[in-house]
Amino acid sequence: MDIKFSNPVQKALDDRAPIVALESTVISHGLPFPQNLETAVGVEEIVSSVGATPATIAVLDGTVCCGLSRDELNRLATEDGIRKISRRDIAVATSKRLMAATTVATTTLIAQAAGIEVFATGGIGGVHRGYSADVSADLPELANSPITVVCSGPKIILDVAATREWLETYGITVLGWQCDEMPGFYSRTSGLPVDERVDSAEEAAAIIRGRDKLGLSGAVLVTAPVPAEYEIELSEVEDLIAEALREADRQNIKGKETTPFLLSALVERSKGRTLAANIALLKNNAKVAAEIAVALKES
Ligand code: PSU
Ligand code: MN
């Protein structure tokens, strides 16, 4: 794959130094301006402060980019008409020279091609509620990529139980970062189990290296709960999710519009609390991912 690397990311790759990949759909379609830009910059700073190099991934005017400048982050945060691209859309974006933000699926694909082992995001895509035929392309991509993704579980707007089953069926290892239950995105609990709890980056790194030695092709998902002070109990958001789903139905929102629509409807209906939680978990996941990236290089 033709990838344009920023100087810091190229240097980190040459030095075999720790790198954390970051997605761009959350910037262009997941968070409103100006919080999207502040968070994109903040997340990169956190990764750097732990001693890893941040590599935000996007397609800029048709070029697959790994590692972005402040100006490029700004473009993704502010320009209109930025495509949200999954695996099926990459060739369209590159050949038509589009501006495009990468989902978990596409970021995973590009990070793998670049040789980056760890990726941090907010919540992965999954099986949508009530539309079990709508399954995010994130899931099969993770099943076929020996990468490590740090997240706070599937986004709670999804059918989380069905998504958990999917992860199990297709061999994606779900680790709980200092927790025994898979986190429920805005909530620290989901009632669903993790496969194994890990309490340190070294413990996570040992399991990841174990996977690598076995030559297994699936992702390790490290699920980290939202920091307690930003947690919203599931019972509190459940009604808001039901309202948002009904509104999506009324407006005939479908396909890749669904996730951004529901996330922004929740921000409005929760008076910004889901936004604060989303930002807090993104930052925390970046920190955990950087610690694991560092531990992997020391292992
Ligand atoms: N996590 C967030 N906000 C987001 C997303 C994840 O906190 O906007 C994005 C990710 O890029 C994920 C995508 O891959 O939502 C899933 O979209 P879909 O359900 O259409 O596959
Ligand atoms: Mn979908």
C-alpha cells in the first residue's frame, strides 16, 4: 500500500520505537467542532507524553496518510464533505482524490500495512440494534488483523450483547483493562464478561506476544472503562438511546449515517454529558494504548 508517513512516524518506524495509531472518523464524524480538534490534539499529546509516537490516519486529497500535522488535523475537524470510509471505500477515496476520515476498520487496515501494532479509539462498531443485518465492517476487519485495539467496548448505541457474541465467534480476544466486565462505552459496566482481566501493560503485552507467536490472525481488544467521574450509568442513557433510535427511524437514517446520527443525538439529549464521557474515554484509551505500545517494545 502506498502510504505517506509524517517525519516523526517514519523515524519511529525506522527506530522500531513505540507507535499508536489513531482514527479520524471520530474527528470528522464522531465529535462536534471545536471539541473534535481539541480532542485530536489532546489525544496525540497524551500518546507522546507516555513515550510513544502518535500516528493519526486519514486519506487527504486521495493520499493515504499516517501521521498528520496540526494543519491536517484542522482540515479533518473543520472541512465539509469529508467522507467516512470503510474498507469498501478506500479505493474510491484514493482514485477520486477525496478527503476521507478512516473508521476503525480502515484505520486497522492501514496501521497493519504500516507495521503499527497498537491502535486507540473510543468504541468499536458492531451489530446495530434491531437491524441485525447492519454489522459494522469493523468486526470482520478486527477478526482478520493481528493488531491490538484499545477501546471502551462497542458503542452503547449498538446491540452490545450481539456484538460481544460476534467477537467470541470470530476469535477476537477481549481483555479487560483493570476490570472483569466488558465496559459499556459511557458506562463502566455492561453485564458482559471479558475473556481475561489484565492489570498492567506488561500483562497485556505478554498475551499479545503469545498471540503473535501462535501466528493467530485476530485482534486483541483491550477494553478500558471510562474514567469514573465521567461515567453515565446505562439506565440513564437507555431512554435517550431509545428516543434517538426512533428519531433515526423517522428520518430514515441508514447505513454509515447511523452511528454519527445517534452519537450526536445523544450529545444533544444528554446536554453534553455523553460528549464529555466520549472525550474522557478517548483520552484514557490513548494513554493505555501508549503504555502497551511501550511495553511491547520492551518485551
Ligand atoms: N468511537 C467513537 N466515535 C466514533 C467512532 C468510534 O467514540 O465516531 C466511529 C469509528 O470510526 C467506528 C465507526 O469505526 O464509528 C463505526 O461506524 P459504522 O457503525 O458505520 O461501521
Ligand atoms: Mn453499518
